[in-house]
Amino acid sequence: MRKYYTLFVYEPDHQRWYNHFGDYDNSVVADEMDDLNYGWDGILMKHMRIISTPDDQTAIDAALDKLNGKDGLS
């Protein structure tokens, strides 16, 4: 399996993290994060995380669950 980078974004109104974007190239994901921070959305950097996982959906879902305080539920 290859390393996959996912950008998770925290939505304060819903009080949870969401999977926003992913790519095999960390710099592409970092560019997306910068666009969200400096664009019209103006998402705060503290509300975004890039996490690397293996490139399977189960690993990505587990990382999201961990951010949302739900370890081991996926």
C-alpha cells in the first residue's frame, strides 16, 4: 500500500471533523489547505489537519474517527 495524505477540516457549527480532500502527494494536500485558509472560506489553520495513512478507506475512516474521539468504531 502507498502512503495517502488526507486533509481533515473541523466544522465548529457541527463540532466534528470531516474528510475534505486527499492525494498521494503531501504538497498537493498542503496547497489545498493553504487555499482554504487564504481563500474566501478563511478556515483557521487550527481547524485543519493533514494526516498520512495507508491508501485504504478503512485507515482513512479510522483516522477520522480518532479525530472525532471515536477510536475503534469504524
